[in-house]
Amino acid sequence: ILFLYFIFSPSFALSFMHYEGWSAWESYVFVFIIISTIGYGDITPKTPHGKVLVIICGMIGIPLVLYCLASAGDFFNKLITIALASCVPSFDMMTPTRKRRARLLAASLIIAVHLTQAVIVYRYMQKWTWLNAVYYVFTCFATIGLGDYVPAGTGSYRQEFMTWYHAWHLWNLSMGLVYVAMIFNILQEHLSTVLDTAVSFALPKADLDPVSDTRRKLLASAYVVQGTDYERMFE
């Protein structure tokens, strides 16, 4: 993450400043928008060198960002698990399914708080309506990036010197994408377990007799319904 912020992005930003004549802020944010796949479209390269840089930047930066998001999402997921284990005495006694639900609820609350503060800041800093602020936050963190609303990208915000709002804007986008990755990490874990159980339910082992096969299906059903540790029961 530090490499992306302080080495990769500034290097390409300097190149865009040279070939496209953009300001430092425009160039840096443009690189960030490329590698995060948001793609506002409010500014685009006009020179052949700039277009080649976009291709190179995307080919290298997008995989790096995806890797960083996956790692950061997993890290915050572990932090949530540690926090729940410390704050909720009964957490360690929960079934795996209930633990996932608790982590999903905690992650959802974190995202809700983050999105709320983002909407409030954009509402007052950009002088948007509440609907437009909510609309932008949704399209941004969903990486739709329509480009009809671009914070810190118009008027005096396109200045050479960064303010707290510029820094907050980058932090807000980064953490929002990390929190989304954290949610997907939990959902992926849950869906993977359910699919494994479903496959085990549908495809019995060849060496199982009818009684053992029926027992296996009952245990698989118990896992789906009650969240019982299916593997531990078979041990």
C-alpha cells in the first residue's frame, strides 16, 4: 500500500504532468482512479504518450491494487475477529456460522459509519444535495464511476497545493474500497463453506453404505441449518 501511494502513483503522476500538462493533484488522482478501476472520465489523456501510460499504469497498477485490497480486507477481518473475541465473552463459544454472522454485522456497521461520514463531508464541502452526495458515494464505492460528480476536481480544488480535503478524499476512497473487500471476504468464506457442504451432500463417497450416507446427509443439513462444525463432527 505504501508503495502504491508514495512510489508507484507519484511516478506515473509526474509522467502525466509532463506529457499532459496537468496539475499535480489532477495527475495523482487520475492515476488513483485508473488503478482503483473507478474511472471517472472527467479528464482523459490527449497525447499518444499519455494514452500509452494509461495502458501501462493499468496493467501494472490494477493487479497490485486488487492484491492490496484482498490483503487489507483479510487483515481488517482478522481485527474484527480479535475485537469481537475481546468484547463479546460468548464469541469463542459460537458456532462457525454465528461467528461469521457476527463478523458480517460488525463489518456492515463499520461500512455504514464510513459511508455516512463520507456523505456528510461531500455534502458540505461540495455543496451538493443529500441525494447527490449519497448517489456519488454509492457509484464511487461500487466502482461504477460515472463521472458526473467528481469531488475535489473542480474550481479551486484543482490547485497545486493539497489541503486536508484532498488528503481526506484519497483516504476516504482507499478505506471505502478496503471495507468493501472486507465484506466480500466474509461473504466468500460463508459461500465457500455452504458450497462445500452442498457438494458433499449431493456427491456421496463411493465407499459409504446407505446408513453412513444418510448420516452424512443429516449432518450436512445440520450444518446448514444450525451452523454446527461439520468437519469436527465427522472427526
